[in-house]
Amino acid sequence: MLATVALIDVLSCGLQVPLILVGSKCDLEAEREVAKAEGQELANKWSCPFFETSAKTSVNVEEVFTELVRIVKIFKEREGSNEPVEKQSKSCCLLM
């Protein structure tokens, strides 16, 4: 829930940020707290990709990083710069 509130704070600042929703520990199906469909629904709402991952079984770990790099490259191209985005006048911070 904290992550949701933090993301809403970032989006309310008017910032567009590269975003991927990642569900972890998909290898622990019996201990699942969030349904895959619920994660996908939230990703659809936020217009971002959704991955379920497992570091233990190496499911989708590389795919998440590959997709994040792809999204960041697209984001930078749209911004018209390969340089780091300069600090904007509005400040927002997202810690998860």
C-alpha cells in the first residue's frame, strides 16, 4: 500500500517516470498474497508492464531488467536527450 501511495504522489507532481510493476517470489505459490490477475489489473491501470519474478528459480529476472532498460531508452529518446534528466523545480521522491 505504501508503494501505491508513493507512486500516486510521484504522478501527482506531474512527473512521467519509467515504470514496471514487479511481483516477487512467484515460486511460493502457496504463500501468495496478491493474485496474478490483481497485479496485471494494477499494471493496466498504471499503463506499465507487469512481471512476476523469482530470484530463486530465475524466472523473469533478466527479462525485467531488459524491459526496464528498453523503457528508459524510450523515455530518454522522448525527452530528446541522452543526458541524465536535470532536477525539476517540483521535487518528488519514491522510496520502496
